[in-house]
Amino acid sequence: NAGVTQTPKFQVLKTGQSMTLQCAQDMNHEYMSWYRQDPGMGLRLIHYSVGAGITDQGEVPNGYNVSRSTTEDFPLRLLSAAPSQTSVYFCASRRPGLADTQYFGPGTRLTVL
Amino acid sequence: DQQVKQNSPSLSVQEGRISILNCDYTNSMFDYFLWYKKYPAEGPTFLISISSIKDKNEDGRFTVFLNKSAKHLSLHIVPSQPGDSAVYFCAASAGAQKLVFGQGTRLTINP
């Protein structure tokens, strides 16, 4: 099993550009989440999904869109990148009801100029 | 409103001694608490957890203590090893739903 994979590993964008961060998991987990990590702020939840076709907002959803058409994939879209979105983004997946089975991907480091 | 707080951004401990990382929370609905460990350029990995019905959980060199009345949990690592140098995040959830993370503490183990 590959676990949780994320692409790309690094990305530089200009303000106003759009892009999609990809996340895939092969563990058949129902729950998937996107977090951003900023210095002194820890990991903050952006959006999450409890199953295909079901998504909801987390703590910091503004500027990001998600969709969940399959169990395996949970892409994160930045429609118009802003410098405040410079961060490290982590995707995670887990089974419902067992918070300690949450597995994280390796992260995407995004810089918005 | 930071519901989970790790007030020490960094901690330095000598190899072989005990490392104690602290975490405070404000939401009394939290019923499950976890510690994650993160190395540079990697995603966090699960370390140890504790349910609110317990006050201690032990796994090898790692022990988590929960004081519900003080809304405080701590992670003890003994003996500390160089490979323990990493950033440690505490996290909490209410009813196995969303995880809320603290800011993290960078632990450095000195030889």
C-alpha cells in the first residue's frame, strides 16, 4: 500500500493563479481531510469529507474548494492564489470513529508570490 | 480561539533523560486526545492516544497523562533518544469527529 500520496511536493504560484493539490489514498478510508501548517499555528483543518459526495468546511476554508467524487481522491483547489495561502498542506485519511488511525501524506509546500 | 494549546514552542533535553511535553485544552466536550510526531519534510505520524475515561496510557518509552479537571495532558518520553528529536503535536476530538491540533513543540535531544 502507498498510503496517502500528495502531488506536487513543491509549487510556486503567482498571485491570482489557480491550481489543484492532489491527494489519493489506497486504504479505502471514508474520512479524508486537508490541513495547512503555518509556523506557530499548528495544523489547521481546511476542508474534510466523510465519504464520496460529502464534504464540509473546517476551521479555515476561505479561498479553497474541494470535491470528493471517489473514495480514493480528495483534491484541494485554490481558485485565485493569495500570498496568505503560502503554507505546507497535508492531506490525511482515516476510518470513521477511530481518530488515531489518521494517516497523513508527505505534504505539499506551496509558495504564492 | 485556540482550543488546544502547546505553550512551549521548543524543548531541549539531554539524551537519556525524561522529556515532558505539555498541552492544555479548553473544550470540555473533547473526549479523545492524541499525540503526533513530525519529522522535517514528512507528514505527522500517530504516536499515542488516550480516551477521556482514562488518566494514563503507556506504550513503551511513551506515556500520556490526562488531567481532566485541569484540562491538561502531557507526554512523557523516557529515556529520551536522539531519534526523538522532532516536532510533537497534541490533538483532541469530540465524538471521534474533527481533530483540533495544538501549535506544536519542537523537541531536541542533545547527546
